[in-house]
Amino acid sequence: MTGRTAVVSGGASGIGAATAALLLDRGWNVVTADLRDAGAETREPSGAVRLPVRADVTDEADLDRLARRTRDRFGRVDAVVTCAGTADNAPVREVTPARFSRTLALNLVGTFALCRLFVDDLAAARGSIVTVSSVSGLRGSPDRAAYAASKGGVVALTRQLAVELAAEPVRVNCVAPGSTLTPLVASAQGDERTRRAILDAIPLGRYAEPREIAEVIAFLAGDGAAFVTGQVWGVDGGQLADAGWKHPEAAR
């Protein structure tokens, strides 16, 4: 993998940070695009380079700067990973159109904008895109109208791009994490009652670690998934497989 370059949005925390760290360990150069303080370029023990760029994926000027800095530093892009996202969970009656639009702007429009930004680079490299959706984009759950709509849109966008870009060829796949131990989840699922209900809905009985999601993202980005495109991979401890009922002896 040495010499390949990945752009990871939301790369300063959570799944994005874990993905960046894993790719760097495996010899990928990584550009981390995030709203947080970018910091300085570093060279990792693997020899790979990490280039942080402060960028808002909903801002065209930021995206233009991100593309310019990436191309100037590395000259190529082999993978794009779209981890930037937000959650604004509330009952539907409390979700105003403005709140709904803000969530879609980052989670869905921002995903599209980042993918579009590097399409030509990815085509030249015969590269790949890995989008990040959620189990909430594939099934209903309480108080997530905006989040679920945005993440469901990411699933549809992934399949569309996979078909449209296959001839280039650019592979496009999606990871749909279940509940994962990230700052975003901690803020959105902060109370004990919510956490207990979510754990009860996960057959493996625990939250995922960000590194566990990153492992699947790295696989989909690399050559091991050379014939995989247009797919949605649930990395969820069995949440999507669970029918939602338990044997009477196990019911609480």
C-alpha cells in the first residue's frame, strides 16, 4: 500500500480518526479533513505522511483548498472515506425544517460534495470511495427523523455512484456502523436508559470500538475488495439481523 493516498473527512475523532490511524499504519498517506484545528504534517513510523487540513465539507472554498493541498502534496488520491457527520436526535414534532436541513447538509450533501471533488483523481488511480452511513439509515429508531433520512440518503448515493462510476473504474461501497464508542454517540446517547435500550438491541451485547469499524473501511478501500462495489456492510454486532423480539425466558 506504500505511496497510496486516502482523504478521510471527519478524520480528527471517532471512526474517522481510527480509520486514518489504521491506514497510516499500513503505509497509506492520509489527508484528514476536519473542522478541528488541523495541526502540522507528520511522518509516521510506517513512513507514511499525515496531512491535516481544516475543512468544512459543506463549504465550497474549504473543499477547493482541500483538493489543492492534497494534489500539491501527494499528486494522487486512491481512496476517499466520508466520516464527517452529525446527529441531531429529537422527536419529529421538534425537528424544524431548518434543523432537518442542517443534518442533511453535513451528512448527505457533504458526503456527495467530497466524493464529487475527487472523482477525476480516483478515476486516474482506479481508486475507491467508502461512505459511512448507519444502521439508522436502514431501519427506523426513536427520534432520528433527520439523521435516518440523511444516512438513508448516503446508502442510495453509494449505490448510484457505484453504478455510475464502475466503468472508470471507481469502486464505491458503504459501511453502516451500529452504536460505536465515539464522541458523537456519547453526546447523542448520553443517558443510561438510552444506552441500556441500545445494548439490549445489539446481539453481541456491546458497543463497537472505532477501530473495528475502521478495519472494514480499510478492507473496502484496498485491493482485497477489488470486486466489491455498490455494497452496504453492516458493522453492527448483529443489530440489523435482529428481529427485535427475545425468547420469553430471556425477556426482561
